[in-house]
Amino acid sequence: MNATSRLPSTQRGTTLVISLLILLVMTLIGVTSMSSSNMEEKMAGNDRDFNLAFYAAEAALRQAEDYIANNIVSTAAFGGGTTGLYALNSNPDIYAASTWTNSITYSGTIDGVSSQPKYIIEIMGIVGNDDVNVAGYGESSGSGKITTFRITARGTGGSDGAVSMMQAYYGRRF
């Protein structure tokens, strides 16, 4: 008889089964971690796109305020809306593509956006009386009446799917 034949046959492969189960659990943990990393990367990209769109719309909004302050001398230019300037009660559909085709494009360059931001300006009406003092600065030139405008700015992020819109009201004495 040789020495190996005297050992009882008690090995059933349990070590192999346990090793395979541990390997399976570690594989599942690895796959889950990779999936979570991919999801976090997509979320970070979407957050970046939204921030780009937000800042682009804000830049267009500020430029529109500057445009009203320095380029508008009367409300006569606010006619048909084909130049991004809309008359009183014209109510442009800010969700329609044609509104943004006929808008004013931001004159600067914003890196990383799919298209430069745009804005439209609408006349909202005239408010005040001759006693209005704009922001307490004691202006006495012109009438006390203030023409109010609504500015709507639209910016995109790194893709056209990330869109941010902002609106602000601006008043100017003519």
C-alpha cells in the first residue's frame, strides 16, 4: 500500500467553491464601481454643460442691458421683431426656434459653448410720472417716465441639449 491510499477521501472541493464565490462577489463589486464611476462622470459633464449654458445666458443678458443703455435712442426700432426687438404686446414665443433665429447674437466669444448666446428685447410699457427719480441719483434730464424692457437671453452649453434661459427687466428714461 502506498501512503496516499491510506488517507480518507474527505475532500469535496469546498475550498474551490468558496474561492469561486469570493471571486464572484469581488467581480460584482468591481462592475458596480465602474458603473458608478461612469454615472458620476456623466453627471459631472451635465453639470458642466448646465453651468456653461447659465453663464452664457447671463453674459448675453448683461450685453442686452448695455445695448439698451447705449444703443437705443427711441422705441421706434421696436417693430416687427425680425431684429430681436419686439414691440409692446407682441409676446414672442421664447420656446419657438423662429424667435431665436430672429434674435441678437452675443458679440463676444464664449469658449466651450456649442453656439454663442442670443437675446431678445421687448418693450413692456411706460411707467412713472414726472416726479420719478431713477434709483435715487437725482437725474433731472428727460421726462420722469421710464420705458421698461424685458430681456430674454438664451445660452447653450457644450451641446445644444443644455439650454439655459434668463429674463430680466430694465428701465430707461428717454
